[in-house]
Amino acid sequence: MKPSNSLEKRVVEIEERNKRVETDKAWETSWVRRGLLVAFTYLSVGLYLRVIAIPNPWLNAIVPSLGFLLSTLSLPFFKQWWMMMHK
């Protein structure tokens, strides 16, 4: 009976791990995560530019924030391309 219990326990653990991995992957590709990262990038760059006295720091902070957003949008394309090249 022990091998069965052990096997069942392992299957349950694997299923729980798979759920965690699926949730983590969903978070990594979510628009909420991307939006938060863009907002935090904008705030940190804007504050930095303000501290070092760059003119129009909040306007200038838009460029790196949008660049970051564009990079996150293009990554799935490059990931698929890379995977095709490494089959």
C-alpha cells in the first residue's frame, strides 16, 4: 500500500507545482504586470531626472517607459524565433 500512497502523493505534488508554474507564467505575460512595470519605470526615471535637475523630467521619463513597454511586447516574437532556431 505504501508505494501507492507515495505515488499518489507525488502526483498531487506535481499537480500543485504545475498550478504554481501556470500561475507564474500567466503573471509574467499579464498586462497588469506590464502596466505596473511601465508605471514604476516612469516614476523612478522621473524622480531621478527631477533629482538631477533635468528640464521637464516627467515628460522625459515617458521615453524610457515606452521603450520598456515596446521591449516587453516584442519579446514573445523573439522568443519564438529563438526557439525555432534552436530545435
